[in-house]
Amino acid sequence: MNITLLEPIGISSDSLANIKINFESSGHEFNTHDNRPNNDAEIIKRAQNADVIILSNLPISENVISQCASLKMISVAFAGVDHIPIDLCREKNIIVSNAAGYSNHAVAELVIGSALNLYRKINWCDSQTRKSGTREGYLGSELYGKTFGIIGLGEIGTHIANIANAFGCKVLAYTRTKKDINNVEFSDLEQVLKESDIVSIHAPLTNETKHLIGEKELNLLKPTSLLINTARGAIVDNVALSKILKKGGIAGAAIDVYEKEPPLEKDYALFDAPNTILLPHIGYATKEAIELRRDIVMENIEKWIKGNPQNVMN
């Protein structure tokens, strides 16, 4: 079995060496690459003889899948798989498994941290102190007593709901499948947007959710509301978001995901929007999450080899 890691996914050299030993001791070949391929030709060159490929958020085209005749399994070091041609993989009987649940705590904590940062204006306060300034009449806000709206109540959304409850928030949720969760009130999207003080997005990116939050939806938010997106960039129309921030239609936003991976263009729409926290896609990026992801990714392969695949997305 040829197993190929197409791009670095944050595994230490010592761990990679141990993984290689484990696979090779079972009669498999394990190949690694220390940089990210730049185009389909490079991906095909690395993957064309592989039975199994491992990748993170590297986009895989139908062209790549079609030219990798040996490919039988893709282990994705990511929760989302919208960058994989799932239908074609299904057609060719290629199993696609994701790293389900690896970043639940990391993303949830970033969401809460972002809300606190926006409410307490931590970045501004730090800047004031460093230039020998004062609070200049500053007053922040508290999470306690606010209505926390969650769009997409999967594992991460559920974890955030529990944390928000612990802060004393009322939790509203809009989700495809309702669940029996204590202290969470389910409603439609319009009502969640209208009533929430904080709206946090945790839906997958599909044809139905692309620009789910556009100009019309943003105008439903209260002028005092915050919007947080740590899910997928294309779920929010960031040009429309920039416009509503500039005219004071909402109070602030924290964004960790974009239409493409950073670096972004120097004239990106949100760069001059007020009251924003813009992050370079770090929601999953903790030591603990990356270690858990490594274990899930390799376990996905091991279980598939044994005929008992897990975390199958197709």
C-alpha cells in the first residue's frame, strides 16, 4: 500500500518518523513532502502512484482524481471536505474520511475569545496603553445577559452553546437538524439574526449555504450586533459585510475564514472596515488540536486498511 502525505500538516519530524516506521513495519510505503504543491501537475506527480493520500485544505480537482488510477482512499486533515470532489470520489469508489472533531475546543474558544475581544475592545486598549494613553471614556460590554445566536449546531456549535450558557447568555440556534440540547432555543434564520446580540456561524459550505449571510441578512442584524465567522469564508458576503460595518449597521465582526486562504489581496474589502478582528485562519491552530488531528488522520487510514473505515464523508 502506497500512502502519501501531499503537504505538511503540522506533524513533527519525530512523529512522522514514528508513523513511517509503523506503516513500513506492516508492509506499507509511506511518503512525505515538506512543502505544499503549487498546481495540479505537482499534485498528480506526488499522488499518481498512491493508494492513499493525506492532505489538509489543499484543493483537489477532478483532474487530479481522474489521473490517479491507484487512488482508493483520501484522509483529510480537516473537518470540511468542500475542497474535495466528493461525487467523483464516490463514483470511483474512493473513500474520503475527515478529521471529525479535532478542532472543536480550539474553534469554540476562539469564538468566545473574539466576542470578548470585540466587547471589551482589547486591541484598542492595548494600543492606547502602549502610546501612554488612557481609556478616554471607554466602556465595554459584557457577554452576560446577551443573546448568542448560532448558525449550524454541529459539534462545534453545540460546544459554543454550552460555553455561552455558562457565561449567562440566552442561546438561539438555526440548524438543519434540531437536537435535544438544554438551554438552546431553535428558530428560523431570520429570527436568529433579528434577535441575537452575537451571531456565530458554524455551517458547512454547500451550494445552499454560499452567501447564506448576504446584504439582506446582514440588514436584519441589530446595530449593536456582532458577527463571527470561523466556518467557511464564502458563507458570508464579505463585501456586503464591509459596507454594513462602514455605515454602522452592526457593531463589529471577527473573521477567521475567507473566500481563499490568506494571504489576502492588499485591497481586500474588510481591511478598512471598522471594529473588525481579522485572523489568518487560526481557529484550528492549537498544539492540542494538531496532535489530535494527526491521530485521527492516521487512525482513519489504519481502520480503512482493516476494512472498518471511519469518519466517511461519502
